[in-house]
Amino acid sequence: MRYRKEVVLQNLINAFPDKSSEELKKIMVEFYRYLCDLLLETFKTLTMSRKFSIEHCSFSEEAKELFDLYYARKKSIIIVMGHFGNWEWAGNTQAKLSENR
């Protein structure tokens, strides 16, 4: 199943006008694989245990210290992550870590 195939293809043509038809098709296949993974991983967050979350998504010790510092000061923070990663799991894991506070 190709979700919004015409829109995806047109967006790729607009974004990569110099790419060949074959190159665009390859990018489109990669996009759909990514989209499928994203959907499955998002649904997985509904059944992930706290232990599983922590084992599969972690922050460095330096990051944890920084988060704890702001938490102790009752300050809000915004975490900015790269687009290639799993922000769904990161957000879910952070919420699970915060449950005991």
C-alpha cells in the first residue's frame, strides 16, 4: 500500500529536480519503509514496559545530570533531537523515567 503516492512522488520531484526517475523511485521505496517502521514503533510504545524502554532508549550520564539539575531548579526544558532517530521512544522513555518523581 502506498499512502498518498502521487503527493509523495510530486514532493520528491519538487525536492530533487535533478534526480532520475529511478533515483526518485528508490527514495520513495525507502520513505515507505521508514514510514512503516515509524508506525510500528509508535504502536509499540503502547505496550513497552518501563524496563524495556530504559534498556532500548537511554541518555548519556551528562544529559541525565543536566536534566536533573533543571528538574531540581523546577525549570522546563526542550529536548531537540536529530530527525534520524526515534523521538517516539525517547519521549515515552522519558515519561516512564519521570513517573517515579
